[in-house]
Amino acid sequence: MTGRRRGGTGFDPQQLQIDWSSGPASPPPQARTEGPAIPPPSVPANGLTLKLKWDFRTSFPEPTEEAIEAGTISAEDMHTEGIRSIHEEHVREMLATLHDLDTVLEARSRGVDPRNNKAPMLAPAKERLQKFFQTEPARLERWFENLLGVYQDAFGQEAAEAFGQAVRA
């Protein structure tokens, strides 16, 4: 290649511009000491204050007796770090599911395939995408509710309701 640029004619005002001169907005991942970011449960999206019994960062609900007896929660996990790691793993899975749901809903609103961000050209592809948009959001919601159900089995209904609110916030 002789140094010629393909495409572009210069500055595009629609292109996202990143200011690289300032420092990083957050510490690099290896410098973080906390687990996955659980949104603050006291600041839901609608701006109202929501007070929960646990903050799911420093305070966690106790497992149910049934979960302990059934072996769902092992004796090794009964310490604070074990309970924290259980919550961190649930948060990762639940946030990934919500992210996938947001991606599908945003792609549906734009009429593009979420896998490649392009609108299908052929009729069969358009039909497949429409069927996908009809079934996938409900499947992802069911998966989120399934994850919350597993959490409820281990920590009880009150804790599951609070945890679901914290994760969705």
C-alpha cells in the first residue's frame, strides 16, 4: 500500500470524537478492588430514591435455611467473601442478560440485525429478523427472571425482589 487512505474525506461532524488528552475516566480494570459494578440501589433511573435493606456491595442477605440444608450454599461460602462472590457472579450474569436485551431492543428500533448492525436486504432474512425480534426480548426477560429465581431459592423472596431492583437500577 502506498499510504493512500480509503474512503473518508476528512473531518466528519457525525463521527464520535474522543478527547485523549485527559486522563482515564476510571481506574484501569486491574487496579479495581471491587467486583462488578452494581448500580447504586438508592438511585433508580426515574430519579426517585429507593431504600433497600441491603446495598449488595457491603451488606448482603443471609442464605435461607433451605438453601443451606439442600447444599445450594456450601459451608465454605457462608463467610462474607463467599456470599459477596455469589452476588458478584449473579450480577455479572444478570447485567449481561439486560445488556443483551437492550441491544436487541435498540436494534429492533433501528430495524437492523444486532449481530452486524445492518438492515437485511433479502425477504427471507427480513422475515427471520422479524421473528427474532418477536421472540428474543421475551426469551431474555424469561432468562433474567430465571436467574432471579435461582437467587430467590438461595436467599429468599424479599432479598430477590431487592436484588432485582438493585440490578435493574
